[in-house]
Amino acid sequence: MDKPCVFDFAAHQRLEFGDDLLSDFPDFLLDLFDHAADAADQAVDEVVAHSKEFSVSINALLGQPDELYCQACGMPLKKDDDIAHEPDGSFNEKYCRWCWVDGKYVGAATVEEMIEVCLPHMGWPDQDAARAFLQKQLPQLEHWRT
């Protein structure tokens, strides 16, 4: 069983306690940790709401900390225009706008079909190298692992 833990903000480390030590922990500190967790949840909800309201991806709102790739075709999602949308207008940062439309996956049915769709758009002069690259990379993407 996992031990309960708290974060020691002064020392920047996680401390683990057994049930007996946690029961002696001051209630006001436990309440403070609960409040911090609630505030973090509220901040996440606000970022999601701003993303939808201003039609800007969460990744862009956070200064693009992650390199996004379509989890079906592997296309880099560098611009918000390339990112798929859900029917409610929110972004689906897992897919490009060509693989995900109106809340549904509309891309190729198999990895082999996706390779044939992607090849002409890659711009690689050596099609055999491009095919080998896609054969190695596409099966690692989330869409094809599920």
C-alpha cells in the first residue's frame, strides 16, 4: 500500500509518512494541502475554459511546453490550425485536423494504409527511407497501440 505523503515546500522534497505519523500531523496543515490541491484543480479547469473560449490550444496557452504530434499520422502539430477540434469547439491535441473531425477518427484504418496516405506529404526524396521511417514510428503512436 502507498504511504500517505506531503510535499515539503521549503526543502522541495516529498515526505512519506506512515499512518501513525500522519495522524499526528496538524489538521491545519492537512487542510492547507487539501486547499492547494483544490486550487490546482481549479487552475486546470480555468486553462481548459480559456482554451475553449479563445479558441487557443492548451499547449499554446502554456507557451508550447510540449511538442505535439498527431497520434495517428505523426504529423507535427506546430500551429493551432493543424490541431483537431471536438464538436463543442475545444481542441483535441492528440490528433491533427485531417485524422480527427467532429469528434471522430476519420483517418486510415490500418498502419499500412496510413503509411500510403503520409508518404506523398513527407517530401522525402527517398521514398524507401520514408516508408521505413513510418513503418518504425507509426506503430509507436497512441492510436495504433490501442
